[in-house]
Amino acid sequence: MQYRSLGRTGLNVSLICLGTMTWGRQNTESDGHEQMDYALERGINFFDTAEMYAVPPNAETYGKTETIIGTWFKKTGNREKVILASKIAGAGLPWVRGGKAIIDRSNILAAIDGSLKRLQTDYIDLYQLHWPNRGSYAFNQVWGYAPKFDRQQVEDNFLDVLETMGELVKAGKIRHIGLSNETAWGTMKWLQLSEKKALPRMASIQNEYSLLYRLFEPDMHEVAMAEDVGLLAWSPLATGMISGKYLDGKRPKGSRWTLLTAGTARDTPQANSAVKAYMAVAKKHKLDVCQMALAFVNSRPFVTSNIIGATTMEQLKANIDSIDIQLSPAVLSDIDKVRRDFPIPY
């Protein structure tokens, strides 16, 4: 396993992070426990979860993933071997604090206590803001993204959040904080206020990033490198699409896309064509397309950790094995050619 610095925290996290969001819906408690056992054996010391999980989210599965992690901690006593990341949900989910869960002081205090109880731990190493209160271009909203907000209200809220996080750090409930689905402006504003007010500093940013979704470049790339706020890349296989299993309308039984009642914005003609092109690159170079895609994310200098997820042990093992793959200049050149043909396929 390889390890990289988590911002300026002094922590070194595994380049492969164990994503957990399928546990409690696609995966059982025993599945989750088996995955954590194996990940730890392979040198993975970084697990990522959220109060919102399992996904696709609904009222019945809210908090189940954290609960599964908590029972594993209790059973194994392995809490100190894991750098644990979780997230507070933002507004929009009617079953989370009445659908009015704007990220502010009262909601943070309620959310952290709920997560700690489910996780059966006294602290969370990295506590992240799942999405901005003011909206985001994440979750396939990029095409209609039109930011409009009261800047002073946003900055006042940022300060309220940072002060609350500072209290939680002093209380020992969290150790560090991070962002998720944030923009370049938002990230820099968080950092500016932290420095100005001597409050906790954002250590990382968890945004979507894969061969099919490279909006992190170039502006957030620059922010991550210059400000030591590395990317925790979520959905590095584009919810499994890069494997090719959803091509031409296929929906394998038990797969995530079968659970999406409203369909998915990823299923575009351009994205399907891009997947076929990347599969051709992998075949040309005698690589597994998923391992190639993960190895690409691993190779990016702005990536702190690559969040993998799996519903089977076979998938998990193959995904972790990507850590040993070094992509040649020829592979990277072919990837670049495909990217130029399909820069934003969904």
C-alpha cells in the first residue's frame, strides 16, 4: 500500500480508501465486516462513510452504514487502526432532521452525536461537509449550475460552522475537518476564514473524479496542490459504469443502477461511447479497464486518496490490486486522446 499526507494534519492515509456506502442496502452487515477485515489486512487505514448512507438513500437505510462500522469496531477492537472519515448531510433529505438539515451549529451538534453513537466511537478523524448549503454542481447538476447567493450570509455561515467545528475539536469529538462537493471559490473562502480567525483548517475535499468526470481539473487541481487540500476522489469508476456492465441498456441484477427509481444522468450516448473507448484502450494494453481507471486516479498528484467501493469480495480485491499498476506513457497518451473526444460525457 502507498500512503499520502492528509493535508496539514500530520496523518498519513492509504492511497486507497475503503468506501462504505453500499453497506446496509446492497451489502449486509457481515459483508461490510468482511470487507473491513480484508482492507485492513491489505494496508488500508482509511475508511469513508456518511450519516446519509446507505445509498441510494432513503429513510429506511439512513445511518445503517455507520451502524455496521460501529458493530465492527465493537467486535474487533480495531478503532485505533483506522483513520475514520464521515460526513454531515446537507439540506434536502426529508428524513434527516425534517429535511431542514442546513449545515449550521445546531445541525452539526445533532449530527455528530448521532454519528458517534452509531459508530460506537468517541471521535471521528475527519468530519466532512457533504455538500454546500448554497448548492453545488455535484451530483450531475453541472449543466444547470448557476450560483446565486448572498455572499455575506454564506461567509457568516462558514464562520459559524468553523467555530462549531473548533469546539468539537477541543471536545475531542472530531480531529480534523474536510469539504465535499465544493467549488474553488468555496474552498478558498473556507481556508481564508480559517487562517484569519485561527480556526480549524479544511484538510481535504471529497469531489467526484474519474476518467469520465474530470471537472476537478484544472482549477481545483491548482487549489489542491497550492493549498495542501488534496482530493478524496469519489466514484472513481463512475458508479461502476466504466466496467462496461451498463452498456447498451444492460442492468445486471443487484447492481446499483437497478435501484435508481429515477434513472441516472450518467447514461448518455456520449458516456457509453467513452466507456467503449476506454475499454478499447485497456484491451490494447492488456489491462483490466477498472484497474486502469483506478490506477489513473491513483497517479494524479492532487489525489490524497481514491475511494473505492465494492459489492463483492472479488471486486474489492481487484480494486485494491490497482495500487500495484503503473500506467505507461503510452497508456496515458491513449487515455488523453479519449478524454479529448469525450471531455464531459455526462
